[in-house]
Amino acid sequence: MKDIKMNEKKKKSIAQFVDLFDARDEIIKHSSKNLPTYQYPANLLAQELHPDSFSVQLVKIVNETNDIKSFWFTRESKENFPPFLPGSYITLQVEIDGRIYKRAYSISSSSNSLKEYRITVKKAGIVSRYLFSSAKEGNIFLMEGPFGDFHYQSLRDRKEVIFLVGGSFLAGCYPMILDCLENHKIQSLSLIYGTKTVNDILWKKELDDLQKKYKNFHVTYVLSEEKRDDYAFGFISEELILKESYQGKSFFISGPQKMYEHLNPILKSLDVPNELVHHEIFATKPEDLASVKHNLTVHYRDETYTIPCYENETLFTSMEKNRVLLKVCCTVGVCGFCKSKLLSGEVKTDMSGLRHGDITYHFIHPCVTYPLSDIVLEIF
Amino acid sequence: MKKYDAIVIGAGNGGLFSALSLQKNGKKVLLLEKNRQPGGISTSFKKGRFEFDVNEQMLSNYGNLSHPGELYQLFEKFHLNEKVKTIACHDVFHLHVKDTQENFIFPKGQEAFIEQMEKYVPGSKEAMVTFFGLCEDVREAISHYPKEKPSDMDIFYQTYPNFVELAPYKVIPVLEKIHLPKKAIQILSSFWVFFGSFIEDISFIHFALLVDSYVTYGLEMLEYTSYDLSTLIAHEFLALGGEIRYSSCVDEILTSDQKVTGVKVGNEEFSAPYVVADISPAVVYGKMILKENVPSSSCQLSNERILGAREFRVFLGLNQSLEFAPMVHVIVPTLNQKVLHKNQNSIFPDVLMGVVKNNHDSSSILELGGYFFQDRFDRIVKKENYYALKEELASMMIDLWESVTHLSIKPFIEEIAIATPVTFARYTNHPDGTTYGYLAKGYDNLLPRLFTKDKERKISGLYFCGSFGNFLSGFSATYFSGSEVAKEILEEKE
């Protein structure tokens, strides 16, 4: 009797077990035979927010100051640009004498209007000179982005904010200031803005109008090469920061390398904690480098290139000059686009943007790496 | 055209491990990865002085040299353990219950775990011992699981009676059947939200395997991040002569007469009789294989399966040490399963996972994870509100964490990053950005997947691994899936 019961239990268990698999067959049999969907809303949104790269048309060039111009773009497809966090940058690809250059520029237009993106450029390097002299309204360029990590973040940052900005670097800060005032219930926002002369100030009228509109917004203009009433003279100083009752406020700093070198010790002496200070990313070029020549061998898949490189030039610059296409983006050692493997050679490099796993296996960012010997590099 | 023995698509955990394993066994392997680095979501990113882990940063089923878990044993075959640095967590988990403000903290090791449950729920001991006994039966049976549905069920039943009997059951009915007190059932079944499926759907077999390995071997926190493991495995694969191409998104898997012949990337073709896909079957059948060559039953299978959880992650770098030891925390609104069940499709952000890790310089890292199911995230997100929504949801998660742990976080946030299903979709191309593959549910639980995989392979030479593979999703599970796929290919070749 017991055996029969056991047998029945066994039979039932086995039947249930087998049914697990037969049930799967049965369910699938009645399912749709259409090709499966692989694009879901999150995938489509990802493409809209971060398109791979897209064609843009230069629609307007505006002279802002003596050596700063703004360039307005629309998308060639007539679509809106992707929404962006104020402070973001794009990269613009430019072909000059058969060489391809890619440069990062902050978006200087408001994040509220996505019909157009504006970038604001100071005449300096090879690409900006090209934009100043040769770019015409109607020209088409390839753009990527938006990218970046220099944003006001309400979960992290204080409700009282101080911007320390130099010259054309107001470009990326301007949409951030607009956003702080319009969207983030900021209690107070002070901008200390340094330029050489009064004529070098970007968007003076807009800034002054904003001061009238928002009682919690205040601008201090600082001129380094012109003495004028109502303007501070010199560089952004400890005294000017003290005037802002700076304690406990978030700092956003954007300017040329020299400005950071000038401001960092000041903020340190004022005991501003590191976590309250946010820098626009920038690359530090070491000063003690000479123009010594080495060979750079680059492996890319099945191809090998050997080109000259110099101790006072980044490996990225050498590749760019010699038409070795390295995928770059931020060009200041942060974003990781250009990450390459150092197979041999000695370098001087900034490792702050590298992760532990990268360092273990000798990955570097060529955009912030200077050769000290012959170099063999693998790019991806 | 370059010829290989096998081509692996995707350098996630599964792809990396299958590539390593095939190469180690003398095969010539090409690994293709669309991103510029290995790891899939076993990766990290830097912000200021913090390196955040996109994966869980905790290894389960790992253990250590003197008490090696299955993952440790797998890594040992490839001499990886000497290069993996981990910190053992004393406790397996900390469950915070919001409505009753109760806390349940469980140490590792079966005996200690049972003792602790007895303290929380007196009278649970005997049933807990039975539970772990069943876990061992399941583990024993599954380690000898046949390649196909067993041909002689009588013999299979005689050898593994408990396994056969338990196989059709979900978790809670089994725990009730062994007379585990209700409270203990609630505690034991509430913690595992990060499995990416619902406790009501998960089979007891799967649950037993996971809980047993968590409790027996504890959790090992990686000294740095999962990206170190990814770079390590990629390095070992290259050292064996393997080839990796980054920035290489496969456009087409070439087939002929229902057999894999190679892949196409841009204008380049690579030939191989085996293709291992560490990507979603929906992407493979939906766009990578010539429409007329896609088997209709493969479409039917893909269309019937349900996507697993979509993750919403908040990465916080804090300028303070946290008072918690490194450990996984789970917050649930209640232990009442009926309430939980009712909310199961809108659990965000009521159910949270938090991992705490101390950084150098007396700073710390807190990573919070919340889960969306079905189209819950898609319904609330729009292009226009995307960035604002991210902040809003992250803020809700931090508030919940603060209210339950009574630990203030917001004033100490030095760095913050937020990843949404959109972020994961961009990075992985997985459908709707799921990081959990397909939902473990009914006919799509562990056993049906394992026992039907050969029968369901309609294109010879095409294998799947990773979170969409047969071992389901999970940090360790994806490594196993890669290793198993390699084993199958090697056996077939012989």
C-alpha cells in the first residue's frame, strides 16, 4: 500500500517536472512570429539625447568683442538639438588643409532654446583662427555631444553660489547662471568676472539686465588692464571674494590655466573646502618641457604608423598633425574617449582621469600625455 | 576575410569569460565590443576623488582560498584569484523595514544565519535547517544537471527526488510547506529585490541556489571596482593570444543554411563557425540576422519573454566616513507580502538597494539602486523632462535612505552621478536599458532555460551568454554563463 502511494507521488512529481518544459513549448507556440522589437522607449530616448554625431549648419556669426566671436548653429536635419545640462560642451569637427581637427566648445546659448546652439570662441589656436577667418554662414560641420560634467547640481550644490570667471570662459557659465536664476530657487548668485578691459566684457547688457531682473544676482566686473570708476581693478582677489561672505557657498570657477593658479592658493587660504569648489575641466600643460623629438609608433588594428612626436606636445597633437585619426572628445584627460594603451616608452601624463584598472594595465589619455622617449601606443 | 574559431560579440562578463575560456583551450577567438573598454556594466567611472562601480561591487559565491565558492573555483582555473583583491563582509545583508522600523542583519555562514533567524523569529530554527538542507540537495542535483531534459526520469527521480519535487514550485509555497514561521518567510523573501525579478515568480530552485551561495560564502567587496576584473580578464585573454576590437558594433551575423558563418562590422567580414552573443536575443534576431534567415520559433521565443528590471542608480561620493560596515542594505516598505505584491509594478522607489563603501581620505561611497518594471519608467520620462526627472527621482531615493537609516546624507554630498534606464540603454543597447536580461518567471525560470537551450538553438553555432543567457542575470551568473557556453562549444567541436 505504501509503495503504491510512493509510486503515485513519484508519478505526479515527474509529470509536473516534465510539464515545466512542455509548458514553455506550449506558450511559445502561440506567440507572435514577427521579428522581435529591439528599440524600446529608453533606447529611442538615448539616441535623441546622445546622438552619435550630427550635421549642423552655421547660420550666424556675431562679433562679441575684439577677439571673441559667437557662432550659431542649427541642425541640418531641422530637428531640435538635444536638451542639455547648462555647462555642457559639444565637439566640432573642422577640416583644415586636409587635416581633421576636433575641438570642444561650451554651449553658450540658453538651455531653454534648442532650435539653435551657440558657441563663443576666442581667437587662439589653429581651429579658432580658421573659424574666425574662413568659416561662413551656410557651412556644414559635424558636431558631437552634448558632454560634460561642469553643472550646477541641486542635490550637491548650495543655494548660495559664487562664479569666478575669466574672459571668454563666460561662454559655458552663462547658461548655468541663467539656469540657476530661472530654475533652481537660488538664494544668491554672485559673478566675479575678470577681463582685460571694459570692451572685453561679454554680454555686458544681458548681465546688467539680469541684475535688474533678479535681485539675488550680482556682478562684480574686474578689469586687469584698464582703470575705471565702478569697476574693480586687477585680478579676482581675496578681497573681492571676502566681500561676497563666501563661507558655505558653492564656487564655480572657469578661466584660463593662469587664473586657476592664481585662485587656488587664495581659496585655500580662505579655507574653502574642496568639495564646494567646482572647476571647468582643463588640462595643465607642464612648463618644463623642451622641443625634443622622439618617434611615436601607433598601432591601430592591423595598421601601424610611425610619426615624430615632441616632448612639449601631447601625443594627441602629434597624431592630429600627422593625420592619425584618434577619437577624442574633451581633450583634457577626463572623458576617456581617447584612452590608449602605452605598449612602451616613458611619458609625463595626468592620471587623475584614469581609473584603477586603467592604471594597472598602462592605459593613458594621449590628450594629456607628453613623450619623454620613443613611444609605442595602441589606439582603439 | 579573417578566419576565427569563434567570434564573441560583447565584452561583458559573459563575453569576456567565454572568450578567455575558448582561447585558453586553443581556439582562435575574436572579441568584438562596441564600447571603448571591456566589461559591459562591470565598469566604473571617475568623478573627482571617487571611482564609482556601475556593477554591484560585491562578489557572491566567491568566498576565499580556504573556503572557495564556485566563482573562486572558476577563477582559479584561469589563475585569476591572485590578482583579485577583495574585502570580506562580515554580514550578508541588512534589511530595513520602513513601516515597522525593524532592522534585520544576518551574518554569513549557515549556522550563524540560522541562529540569527532564531533570535528574530523564535521557533524558526528547525525549518531553517530543513531549508538549507534542501538548498544542498538542489545544488548537488544542479551540478550534475543533464544537458537535455533527463531521458530516464525514473532514474533521475531516484537520484534527486527532492530536486524533481521542488522544481515546479515557487519560493513561498515551499517555505510554507516546511513550516517556516510566517515572519521568517517574510524576512527571508524580502531581501532579494536586486535579483531583478519578483519573489512570487522566482522558482524555489533558483532561490535556493542564490541564497545558499550568499549565506555560505558571504559577500566579498572588491577593493576597487568591477572594472578591475574586466580589465584583468581582457588582459589575460590578450596574453593568451586572443584578439579584441573595441569601437566595433556588429552590424550583421552571417548565416547560411541555418548555420553561423561569421559576422560583419561595417565593411569588414570575419568568418567563424561559432558566434557567442553576450547581447540580447531581441537585438540579434531583430536586426543582426538577415530577415529571411531568422527562424520563426526564435522570434516567438523572443517575443514571449519579458524584460527584467530597469535600474535607476544614484552614485554618491560623500565627504564623510559612514558609520556602516561595507555591506548590502535593502529597504522595503513593509514585510507584508500582499502589500508588496500589489505594488510590484510600481515599486520605485519604495524598494531600494544601497551599498556602502569607505573610500580613502575618510570619504565614502554610497550607491543606491531602485527598480522599474515593465513600462513604468518609459511612462514618466520624456525628452523635455529627462534631466529634471533624474534629479527628482534621485532626491526621493536619498530621502528614503535618510528616513530609514536615520543617517543624514545630503549635507555631505561631494559628487553625485545618476544613471537611468536611458543611460544603460545608451551604453549597452539592451532593450529598454534593462540590466537584468529576461525576467525569471514561470516558463522562463532557470530550469526551463537550461533544459531547453539546445532544442531552442535553431541556428547552429549561435550561443547566448551574459544577462540574457541561460544562467539568468547577476554578477557571478554572467561569468558562469560565459564559461558554460565555452564548454558547450568545446564539447561540440570534439
